[in-house]
Amino acid sequence: MRKSKLVLLLMWVGVGAFAQDTTRLSLLFLGDIMQHDSQIQSAYNPVIKKYEYDACFQFVKPYFESVDLAIGNLELTLAGAPFKGYPQFCAPDELAVALKNAGMDVLVTANNHSLDRGKKGVERTIKMLDSLGFIHTGTFRDSAERAQLYPLIIERKGFRLALLNYTYGTNGIRVTKPNIVNLIDTAQMHKDILKAQQLKPDMVIVFTHWGLEYQSQPSAEQKMVTELFFQWGVQLVIGSHPHVLQPMQWRKEQQQLVAYSLGNFISGQRPRYRNGGAMLRVELSKITKDSLATTRIDSAGYLLEWVYRTTDSKQHFYSLPVNDFETDTTTFIKDEISKALFKTFIDDSRKLFDQYNINLREIKAQPARKHEE
């Protein structure tokens, strides 16, 4: 009897010694959020004299809602009227409201259009994003604000993430002091990453605006900077700016992932390769054992999405997940030209990714509702 109790005690101790707790966090990264003149005009409702954008994101909303954090590049300013597209972007506030309603959580703001409306554009964009409850980073009112808020630390479901954001430039427009736009500067970025690591995050993520427009392969500079990020301990590198898709690579053993360009999430650009993008879905796992935590990239894959512009008089824009429309284009995409453009985008994107992606495949499943803690 005493022996059996001893065996049970040893079994209980052994189970306790090897007990571990696993938590998960799902992330969705998407590309450039833009507003060209055609988009601004199509969003205006002359009856109520307001801009309406909610319908634009109705089909991607379930994908946003299925993850814990949806993160994108806001490539425009919210500087107030007059509103304008290329070359100096200023969008209605209703666009940001619609993104929030759709489930967007985080926006990065350092890109070549950050200064399109000067000091007012930088500061009012920050003010609007704050008022809507967005988590954001990349541009700052002054150095004191940057020192306080950067690197951005995001805490969600027991995870602690550090997010950094940089741009190659601002189209030759100089920053008006005391504003700050984070620029790609290897010395400064290294300092920022070291500071981020001192804050003990589970993972360091860099979302950077770089590369050559309309090129489907990363530049030598993109590759070089990526290797520096990885050497410095960054695990996720997300790219924007080329306005077309570029390959993704996941080095599983090293726990390093780069998506060189996610293309256009929403824009008025209609030429081939530019009329869509990809959403990168990453799931992190955190295993805690004996008070020691290890965070890993557990899974990663991409979802294609295409920007559809209706051919009726309203010419509305919609971001369409390929998952939902590839096998049924008759109920929403009405005209044959658009159907052909949609198919071309899908074929081009899969050809690129099938040839050059490493360890990242297309996600064909429908979005599942996330589990709330």
C-alpha cells in the first residue's frame, strides 16, 4: 500500500515537473492602404454629403475579426479637406473609421507619403488615429513623444510584441520640426532594436517601407537590410511600397520570416500586378515551462485579395478575398472584363509565390472566429 502511494506521488511530481502552458496569438499583415482620386470620388454620397467606406471592407472584415491583431500600412494623411489622391494623398476621416469598423487594430504611418500635407498632415493623422483608438507608430509630433512611445510595445493575450516602422524616404519633402518620421538608417534602427530588446518582448517585428516600385523581386538593399534585421534579433520583417507582390520567405529553423512586399491592399491603381495584394497570416505560440517562456512562429501562410472596381456609374471599390470569390464570380463581379482581370491577378500571384516563396503556402480555408480569453 505504501509502495503504491509512493509511485502515485512520484507520478504526480513528474507530471508537475513537465507541466507547460501554451498560448497562441494570431497576426494578419496587409499591404498599402491608399486613396486615389477615383476612390475618394466613388466614396462620396451626394445625397447625405458624406463619404462612405464601410462597404469597401465588408468582405475582408471576417478575416480581420478572425485574428487577434490586424496590421497594415496607412499610406496617406488624414489632414482634413480638401481631399486629394496622387501625388500628395489626403483622405477623408471616414476611411479610418471604416477600417476601425472592419476590425483593423494597428497602423504604421512611416512611408513616402507621410509628409504629403506637411506638419498639419503628420499631426492631424496622429490625432485622428488616437481618437479612433488605433494602435500606431512610425511618425511622431516630436522627439519627446518618440522617446516615450517608441519602440511600440503591444500587449495582447499574454504576448508582448515590439513593433518598429521605417521608410526609405518622404518623396523629397523635408520634415517640419519638431515632427519625426522614422527613416531607414541602419545605425538608428540598430539602436531602436536594442532598446526594444531591453523591454523584454516575446518577439520583435519590423514593418518597413522600401524597395523599387512595380518590381516583383526584392532589391539588393531590401535583402541587405533584412539580413541586418535578422542578425540583430528581429524575427518578423514585413515590407511595403513596391505596390506589387514580392516573395515571402520563412526560415523555420532560425525562426525568421520576411515578406518583402504585400502589394496594394486597397488603392485606385488598376494596371496588371498592382490591383491587389496578399494578407500574411502568422500564428505565434508561447510555451511557458518553469517560468521560462519560448515564443515561436507556429504557422504562416498568405491569402490573396483583389481590388474590384465596379463598372456601373458609381464605380465603387471593394477589397475581395480570393477565397470567397474565385469559384463564384457571377453574384458580385458582374462584367467579363473584371472577371478576366481577377483571374489574371490570381494566376500571376500564384505563379510568383509558387516559384519564389519559401515555406509559405496559400491559405484556402475560410476564416474561423477567434477564441476570446
